Amino acid sequence: MDTDPTLQEIWDARQKIWEECGGSFENLLEYYRKAQNEHPHKIIRLEEVLVE
């Protein structure tokens, strides 16, 4: 089965981030916290997408 190139790119990016974090879940969480603080306009919040 051929892998979708877009999915492969996403998987590769996730693997690269994981490796940059030293394979540590704690470091990964810190990486994402830092990204959220640096780019709050790119974060989608659940409250913003819920439709009542």
C-alpha cells in the first residue's frame, strides 16, 4: 500500500520534533507549550469551534 505523501510529511515532522525533544514526553509538552505562547493566533480552541 502506498503512503499518502501528505500523511508521510506529517509523520516525519512529528518524528523530527520527538527527536528534538530527546524522546522525552515532558520535553515534548514543553515544546508545545512554548509554541502555543509564541503563536497564540494559530491555536484553535474548542470554545471557538463549538456550535450550540
